Amino acid sequence: MTSAQTPASQDGSISFDRRHTAAVLGFEAVVSAVKTAALQYEQGEIYSPERMVVRLAAEGVMLSMPASAPDIAIHKLVNVHPSNRRCGLPTIHGQVSVFDAETGRPMCVLDGPEVTGRRTAAVSLLGIQTFLAEPPKSVLLVGTGTQAQYHLQALSAVYPKAQIWVRGISRRDADDFCLRHTLLHGYLSPCEPTEVPEVDVVITLTTSTVAFYDEPAVAGRLVIGVGAFKPEMAEIGKGTLSGSQIYIDDLAGGQHEAGDLIQAGVDWSGVRSLASALREKPDLSKPIVLKSVGTAAWDLAACRVARKALSL
């Protein structure tokens, strides 16, 4: 990687574009880092306050998400503009600034959407490793957007032999997604918009405001909810949730962000953290739902991987 590709700023930090950010964030390494961070976050060794939301023009929002640990501190600043689709621009722009925690020295700036996509998929992979007795033979991705693409990349990297089914709003959406990514994964198939194939894992990756996955809870099938990160959003229904053990990646943040759980009126005293399942083996004989809402602690975990890869 040449200096022309990684320009240094006036403070000495190095800025990486999306492609170079991806190159230093291998999925297996990020999964391992998120596992460590989950335990540290619950123990108070990582500080990740509630994100700040600032309104922007054209119904956009700026999201400020800092986190700190004894080794590094990070600040993810992301702008979300849904109206950008109309002018052919990405919906999300942003960056993650990485600092040495002991001195405050800036080290690097990573591409925000790339960090977010990879660490979110890594949480799902950690859930699969934690809540399935053996590697999955088949997975259903519900959604055909950006997060579906990152989850496909992650699954392809870690479980290259797994059959992956894709479900979209329409069969055409699923067909198009599979066609675009046919070279990425050798076992990729579309399914109908209401179809639920016999799979080991279901991962919902949409921005739906109405719960659409409400299948009877099945032991041995892990359901992971990723898309709904606001109270008004929902993907997983009360029927599935009421019959399942419920785990969440961020228990504190989830109580006002996990729309699926909020709308279903779950008893939060029975919801467990992902970290608790890492400390003590969960009961895999019962159906399990993992809800993912995200936290800057996972961004910090990804930045640790980048720091190590870059020898900063």
C-alpha cells in the first residue's frame, strides 16, 4: 500500500478509503475481536455512551458514536440521507477516527460504512458460533440491501459450503441479488417473498416497520434480527419471540432501540445479553432469537483489528 493510496493528514494519521478499509478488516479477525469486546463492554472495560442524533437537511441525520477502552478510542460519525437514492448517491456517508487511548494521538481514519457493515455481520457470525451446536448447513437472508451483501460476504468467508437462500420484497429482487453475487458464493439461491426454506439460521436485514417473520419457534433454528434498530421498526413477530430464548448484543441500548422486542412487549427481565452466552454456555435445546442493535463498542473492536493489521 503506497503513501499515495494512504495519505497522511496534518496530524499524522492515515486516511483509508472503503477498499483499503475492507482489506484490513478480515471477517474472522473481526468476529474474534467482537467476542472479546462483548465481554469487556459488559464488564465496563469499554465505554460506549448512547449515540447522539443530530438532524440534517433533507430529512437526514448525523449519528455520533464514540467509544473508548484502555488501548484505543474511536469516534464514528455517520450521515444518513434516505433521499440520496433519488440522486444516485449512497444513503450513508461517514468515517471512523481512531486514537491511541493513552496519549490521544490520532492514528487513522477508516471508512464508516465499511466498518459498520463488517462489524454488524461479524456480530451475526458470532451469534452463529455461539448459538448453534455445529456450523450451519443452510442460511436464509431476508433482505437484498447493503447489509445482506455484507452478511453474504461474511458467510462466504467463514462458511463457504453453506447453502444460502435469499428472500426479497419480490422474487425479482431476490433473483437480481443472487445474479449480482453469483461469483461470491457457490451455493446461492433465491426464494419466494413469503417462503421459509428448511434452514439452520434466519437473518432478517430489512428496514421494515411491520413484523413479517412470525414463524413458530423451532429448536435448532437460530433467528437473528439485524435490520430493526429503532422503536418504530420491526421484523420479528411476537409469536416467534414468545416461544424463544431472547438474547441481544447491547442490552442497555436495546431497551429503547430494539423495535421488534419493544412492539412485542417482551419481558425484559428474561432477555439476556450476548456476553452472558459467551460466559456460560446457553441451552441449545430451546429456540433462540438473537437481536442485534449495534453499539460503538463493535466499531472499536473492528478498529483494533485494523490497528493490528496496520501495525499502528
